[in-house]
Amino acid sequence: MHKRLDAASREPYEQSHLQKVPESFKQLVIPVLDDVQPNDNGGYSTLSSNAIVQILNILVDMKVKPDATLQTMTPAIQALHERIEKLNLMDANLWRSWSKGSWHRHVNGSRDWNDQWVLHTWYMQSGSLLGKDFETLRLRPERLYVEDRERKNRFVQPGDTLAIYIPSVLPENGDPPVIQAGRKIVVGFPVPVSRDGSIQLRLLEPINVKDLELSQVEDEILRRYSMMFNDPKTMRGTTVQFLLRANNPQELRNLTGTGLAPNK
């Protein structure tokens, strides 16, 4: 058991595969995966399980005490738990699918879903053996999912389009365009964020803005231009706003009539 746990902590995906459970052994392999596969008749179920899940089940059910056996197993359990934690599993549906008896794979699920379920089961089991709160472990994917969603809403991501206004630079003369994106009205020139997370502005090398807040993007733009101009005070009033967010296209309407094309 120790060798299998150690192998799982080093190569988790190599050990996360599922095996079909024979009918005569169903009662011995909880939790199992109720693997619902689509077919012409509406689907069928097969019961599957994982060796590491069963090893951890045995240790949990034995209610292992701090003796020589636990001392021998604890480093491997700790390593496994920490490795899974670093994988940052954050499927929003993961914890909702859990019951005391089994994982229920979504009908459109895939091998990746199976792996996540198995790995998170390891995470909960190993965490419980290490004395961590089971409910906190169970809800971790949902917490990570919410944190990731908030991060993406707050920080610049590839595929976003920014509205940037830099007095005396963008534009060199006159006023910037005023653009309506959905119900939102912003001021500035549309500047797309490339796949590598950078933006391109006049006279500057590409600026990496991925995972930056808008205020940080603004500070970096001003820092770059201040090294080029004698009087950076002329750029006071610079603004950086979100015009479009990645994967959320909206129709753009130019309210100043400068001829910017709509983006749908």
C-alpha cells in the first residue's frame, strides 16, 4: 500500500484510472463511480473504482492510530494530499456530484471528469487521515471555482478588449471615441489583448497585461511613456477600462461618429 500511495503522489494521473468492478465485489469498493454511458436506449451504468481510493478507504476504516504503521504511511499520505492540492481542481460541478455512495458521472462527461473525481476523492480521504475537516475538503473545488471566476472578472485576460485613453498620445490630438458596449459606455480606443496576454500601443514594445488589474495596466502604460517624454504630466487623465471581455461578445456602438467598426 505504501508503494502505491508513493507512486500516486509522484504521478497522480498514472494511478487515477478506473477499473470495472465485478458484481460480487460491489459492496467492497465504496465509493465507486456510477459510470453512465449514452447509447441508443438511453444509457446504461457500470460500476468502476480505483485502487488508491480503496487503499485510503482501508486506512480510514481501520481508524489508524498514531503508531508505527501510521508513522510509516503518513509521509506518503501527506505527499499525495499536497500533490493533489497543487493541481487546483476547480470543476464547479465536482462537489455537487458527491454522495456517500458514489460519484455519478455526467452523461456527457469524459475521462478528464473521471480523473478529477478520483483525484478529489483522494484529496478528501488523505485530508481526513491527516485530521483535516472533511466538509472543508469537500467544498474546495467550489471555492477554487468561485475564486477563479472572480479573478477572471477582476483581472485582464487574453481575448479581452480594453478602452484606453492617453492624453496627447492616444489620440495625439482631439478627444477619444465614446463607445457603447451593451449597456455600458466607455471612453477610449479599443485595444485588444492578444493570445499571449499583451497589448500594443503606439511607440511602445508590447506590454504584458495578463492577470493585471486595470489600475496596474494604467500604471505600466504611464511608466513606459514617462521614459520617452520630458513632461509626463501631459498624460494625466489616462484611463483604462474594459470594453469587451473574453468569450462575452457584445455589439459596439460608436457614439462619437469616428467610424469605428462594430464588434459582434
